[in-house]
Amino acid sequence: MTDLAFSSRPKISRARKVFGVCTLLFAVACIFVLDQCDIVMNASGSLEEPAFLMYERPVLLSYGVVVSAQMPDVLRSRFGEYQFVKRIGGMPGDEITLNADGSPCVKDQCYPLWIKDGKPIATGIAPGVIPKGHYAVFGTSPDSLDSRYSVIGLIAEDQLLGRGWPLPLMSDWREAGL
């Protein structure tokens, strides 16, 4: 009789079990992303991408990685409490040199100063070695206000808020006039 009781119970197919497990894993991943990540819009145009998925912990930092940091005081009046989003161009131990026109260079990559009315808009960063726990961050736009200027300078590790990945499929909200 007991065998009959087991056989009357409907069997769940293997495909349905796999689908259920995959759905559960996807739901857990979504909860993790919603809990640990933010979508950060690029408010300034200093980077080519309009938005980033920003993991709230600055991990696996390397050259070219997008990071967000606390907004520097000099920019807070214009951008408020937005995050300061740039790419890492210099790591601890790298040397910052200046080329002939005063533009800073890190590892053979130079970042031209923004020239307005024949002179740079701000004093460039001083040459030297990037100390432990600090990073040089740069935008891709020539008018980016970033580590190439002493008013921004190097970003301390404790100012970093997260590491980002571009969201290229999002439309550029700056072109929408928002």
C-alpha cells in the first residue's frame, strides 16, 4: 500500500527543478544587486558613459577602473551630494611627472590641462610619487576637473565609495534636457 501512495504523487520533472533553482538563484542575485549596488548617473560629462552600476565597495582597483568618491569640497556647491565618478589613472607608487606644457603624466599617459584664455583653468598637480592609500583619477573629457589639478588632487582610499561598470545601454539623460 505504501508504494501505491508514493506513486500517486505527481513527479516533478528535472526541467522544472532546474528552472526553479535558476529562478531562485536569479532572485537572490537581484536582491544582492539591489542591496549592494547603485545606478550612478554621470552628471558632468567628464566620462563618455552616461551611467554606471556602482558596487558599494571599492574592490579590485586597477588602471582604467571606474570609481566613485565623495564629492570634493570645491565641486560640492555645483554638484551637491552627487558622487565624484572618474577612472583610475594612477596607483600608489606611480610617479606623476609633468610634460613641457605642465600637463601631468602617469605611466606614459598624459592628461592635458584645460586651457581657457591662454592659461590653465587651475593650478596643475605637483609632480611626485603617489603615496600609499591614494589614487590619481581622471575623466576622459579634456575639460574634466580631476586629479590633474591641485584643487582636486589625489583621492584617498577612505574617500572611495565604490567601483563601477558602465551601463552603455542606458540612454544619455543629459541629451534629453533633464
